[in-house]
Amino acid sequence: MRSRLCVLFLCFLAVPALAQQNPGLPPQQRGNVNHPITDEDEAQARMASEAAKKAAKERIAALKSDTDKLLKLSVELKQYVDKSNENVLSLDVVKKAEEIEKLAKSVRDKMKGPS
């Protein structure tokens, strides 16, 4: 009876270990008898990683450019507002504010990253 319990206990320990074949890899990349990992799989993973890095760099560059434009537009808006008085609000002020709003939304969306 005791030996059966030991065997049963060892089986319970072995099942999760066998089920976790290559636990550090995503399910698509886990090697198994039907589909072992090949050099082509590794090359595709490397290319995907490089593409993601390139996209992140481009997103950061676009963010820097857009925030520079936001600063410039904000300064221009301030100048327009300073030139106007309490009776007259220039159409340029409204247009500049709308432009800032659109650009700010674009910056916010880029900061969130790809969906």
C-alpha cells in the first residue's frame, strides 16, 4: 500500500513537469516532436524583434517632432492672444487652438503605443 502511494505521489509530481516543456518560450516556439524549433523560426523571431525596435525608434522620433511642433504652436497661440483684446478674438486664435488640439491628441495616441 505504501509503495503504491509513493508511485502515485511521484506521478503527480511528474505530470506538471512534463506539461511545462520549455516553459520560458511562447507556445508557438516550444519545441516538440511535431515541430522542433528551426533556424528559420529563430530568424523570423529576430526579424520581428528588429522590426519592433525600429518601429519604437520611429515612434519616439515622431513624438519628439510633434512635441516640438506643439511648443511652437503654443508660443504662436500665446502671441495671438496677447495681440487680441477683450472685444476681439482673432480667427487665427481659434484655428491655432484647433491645430494644437489635433496635434495633442496625435501625441497622446502615439504615447499609448500600438494597439
